[in-house]
Amino acid sequence: MKKQTIIVTGASSGIGKEIAHHFLANGDNVVINSSTAEKLEQVYQELGAGENLAMVAGNVSDKSTGGKLLATAIEKFGSVDVLVNNAGIFETKPFLEVDEAYLDSFLNTNLKGTFFTTQAVIPQMRKQHDGVVINIGTPLVNHALGGVPSTAPMTSKGAIHALTLQLAAEFGKDNIRVNTIAPGTIRTPMHGGKADQSAGLHLLNRVGEVEDIAEMVYTVAKSNFISGAIINVDGGIAAGHNLN
Ligand SMILES: NC(=O)c1ccc[n+]([C@@H]2O[C@H](COP(=O)([O-])OP(=O)(O)OC[C@H]3O[C@@H](n4cnc5c(N)ncnc54)[C@H](OP(=O)(O)O)[C@@H]3O)[C@@H](O)[C@H]2O)c1
């Protein structure tokens, strides 16, 4: 399989870290990012600090971070074949308590981070007449949960789903594929050790692991004809729920 260059945002933890590991293990070049330089440096070492790995610390909501990721990928590896917009945050707060700063924190990291990082790399993918953008969404944008007040993160993720379809339409003729993978509850530091409390939300009655998402990201990246798709890797959350 052709060696590719992958940019993964939010790769210092959880799903993003495993995505980086998966592509590296399969022989690709990877550029990792997260906003905390020390955390990123530690994961850079953990992933082997090899020739096929580079890192760029920076907040994805800052437009210049996408530019730095692109420049590093081109300088070190000569192309950008896959962008995985994985950096994201999640918290709960009742709707009536959400103020503008709180809402902005989700719109900035989740939506604008995905928007601007993609804007930075698409010109290069256009030049290559080849590229794949994979966003990370959630099936919960179409399956709301009472008792989990999450209007701020959900509206930011819903916008990512909409962005995915629009980008797939706008750049399909340039041979750029754009897709979203929507994970169910995945055991990551985001859940602070409490992921299993959500097991019952899934038809499989268990939560997912980071490998489940990394494998699907890899499959979509290496495929040839998947575009504009929202792909649930969610143990059945989107399909239904248990009454017990
Ligand atoms: N875990 C789940 O159950 C689940 C379910 C559905 C969707 N997701 C989505 O999957 C993605 C990864 O989640 P996770 O569970 O792996 O979370 P995680 O373990 O908390 O990792 C989040 C990563 O994003 C980085 N990050 C956060 N804000 C950033 C910013 N502004 N700029 C750059 N990097 C930033 C964090 O590093 P720094 O702190 O160093 O910035 C970290 O590397 C997120 O988009 C999340 O919404 C997760």
C-alpha cells in the first residue's frame, strides 16, 4: 500500500493517540498535534520519535496552527494525504447556564478547529488532486439524551456533520473525500475512568475502545470511494436503545 502522510489533531491522548499509533504501525508518516506542548512531546517519545513522525503543538482554533501542520508535513514528508480532525472537547452544562464564553469554547475547538485546519490543507490536496479529510463527530447529534445537558458540545459537533457534507460536495471534483466518523462512548481520558457507566446506552451493552475508531479511520483513509458519509462506530447507539 502507498505510504501516506497523515495529520492527526488532538493526538496527545485517547482516540487521536491511537490513530497516530495505528498509521505509524502500518508504515505511514504521521504529524501529531495537540495544544499542550509537554503532553505532545511525551506522546512523541512514546510513539518512538522516529523518522516518520513529526509534531506541531498548537491550539487548532488558532488559524495559524493548520498552516504550521501543513508546512511541517510538506517539509518533512512532501505531501498531506489524510487530515484527521480529531481534537475536541466535551462537557455538560444545563442550557440555561451556558454563557457566551462557554459556548465559544466548544465552537472554537470543535467547529472552528475542524474548519480552519481543513481550510489550511485543502489547497495542498487540490494541488495533489488527491486527499482525504476525516472528521470526528458523534451519533448523539441525532439521538439526544435526557439527563446529559450538552447543547454546547452537540451544536458544535452537529455543525461538523453538516460541514462534512458541504466539503464533500465542494471538493469531490478535486478527488478530495470528506467523511465523519461518529464514535459511541469510547474509553478515553475524556471520561475520567467513568466510561463504563455509559455501557447501557449501547445496544451492545458495552463501551468501545480507541482501537475500534482507529481501525475505521484507517479503513476510510485507505478506501477509494467513500465520501460524504457519516459512519457510526457506536455499538448501536444511533440505531436504538435498551429499555431496561
Ligand atoms: N471518547 C468518546 O466517548 C468520544 C465519543 C464521541 C466523540 N468523541 C470525539 O473524539 C475526539 C477525541 O476524543 P477523546 O475521547 O480521545 O478525548 P481526549 O482523550 O480528551 O483527547 C482530546 C485530545 O484533543 C486535544 N485538544 C483539545 N483541545 C484542543 C485544541 N484546542 N487544539 C488542539 N488539540 C486539542 C487534547 O490535547 P491537549 O489537551 O494537549 O490540547 C487531546 O490530545 C473528540 O473530538 C471527541 O469529541 C469522543
